[in-house]
Amino acid sequence: MITLVDIKKAVNSVLKDNFPDTKTYSSDTKEGFKRPAFFTQVVPIVMNHETTNYTSNKVMIVINYFSENGTELENLKMDTNLRKAFGMTLKVNQRSFLLQNIKSEIVDEILQFKFDLNYFDGIDKTENNEKATNLEINIKEWYYGFAKY
């Protein structure tokens, strides 16, 4: 089972591996951070029960980048670098998820890089049912279309 925490760790790991000099903060941090900086969010969009055994899920990843000087050039370069760093898939635990709807925009000198992940996930079940110990079978013999007992 994949959790939202697993996805956030995977995103932060890509950032740390590819941009070791840029600190990644939680979206809870509002002030007192040092530029350049990343802020990451995992936003659950939808989860549907497809069967009793698995769900379909969609989450949006949002990475806000505060460049050192807030220039458009810095943000454009980082956009290109983020696209290269994440590539086509995000590895979460032992699975790889395809990045979809990759988009970015610069608002108030802050680069916002977003993408979606769609994935199926199994449902962990803990059943407390008793195991069968006896099995009774009644076998009927059919004779010319009628049951013979």
C-alpha cells in the first residue's frame, strides 16, 4: 500500500538528490526560510473504490520554488531542471508512477511546478473470520434429468 507520506518522501528525495544546495521546506513554513528553497505539497484529488481489493487514486504534486533573487531567468532555468530531474516517472517504494499533466507557472516571482500521479493501490485487509475446519458436501447423482438421492 502506498501512502501520501511515501509519495512526499519520494518527491523530496528527487529534489535532495538533484539539488543538494537547495533546502526543501514543509508547506507549513511561512517565514524565516533561506532562498533558494523548495516547498512541496501532495494534494489528494480523488480516491475511488474499484473493487473490495483495490482503489484508484489521483494526487497532485505541487513544488513551489523561491529562487535566490526572484528573477524570471532563475525560475525558467529551474523549470527546465525540474523537468529533467523528475523525468517521466516517480519511483515510490518499489513502484514507478507516470507523471501526467506536467505544468508550471510563475506567479509573484515564484515558480510553481505541478504534476499529477494516477495509480491503483491494493487495500490492506485484516479479517477476523474463523477458518473452516469441517466441510460437508452433498453429492446428487443425476438420472435422466432428475436428481437421484
